[in-house]
Amino acid sequence: MEGRLEATMTAYEKASNSYEIYNVASKGWITVNEVADIVIKIMGLNNVEKTYKPIAHGIGWLGDVKRVALRLDKLRSIGFKPKHTIKKQ
């Protein structure tokens, strides 16, 4: 939470006008499969069987993406530096 607050405050304080749009994200990217694994682990579930249904050029549903990585160039240009990564090291 504090990373998002810091990013928001940086944008608020340094934006050239009051109608700027910024991506707020951590460093890196994560797959949908990795998100599912994190949820399974946090919920303490055992023997979970994930089902993949191939559609079009990959797995998932129409319009699904295999990974998401937001560009932070604009936010970094006003001085914000992400301190966290999406994946634990």
C-alpha cells in the first residue's frame, strides 16, 4: 500500500497539470499461473488442479493475456522509483 501512496503523492506533487495519467505498478511482471499459485499457497489449499482450456494463441479465455507489465517511464520521469517487485526474491 505504501508504494502506491508514494507513487500517487509523487505524481500529485510533480505533475505539470492536474489531468495527468500514470501507471502505478511494481517492477517486473507476473503470469496468471503464478498469481493462481500465490492464492493457492496463501489460502493453504492442497491438491488443487488447475485446468487450462486452450483458446486462440494460448491458454485462457478470449482477450486474456499471458503476462502484464505496465510501463513506468512517465512516473519515473518525475522522480518515482519503485522499491518493490511483484515477485518475492
